[in-house]
Amino acid sequence: MVALLDTNIVLYCLGGRLAEPLPVCDCRVSVITEIEVLSCP
């Protein structure tokens, strides 16, 4: 299964704030999401 992750999910995952762990899958992010995450303080 391939999952396209949104900015909020990536930030929650990096911050350890997910209610449940992500399922085992091929997780991907778009270029826009990557730019948004890298610009977050």
C-alpha cells in the first residue's frame, strides 16, 4: 500500500503527537508538503 502524507500528519509524526502509529506502508510526501515541513520553525 502507498500512502501520500499531508503536512499535518508529517508534523504530528515528527513531534510524537500521533494518536496511533502509522501503518506499515510505503509513505510518501509531495514536494509542496516537503517545502511546508522544512519552513516550519
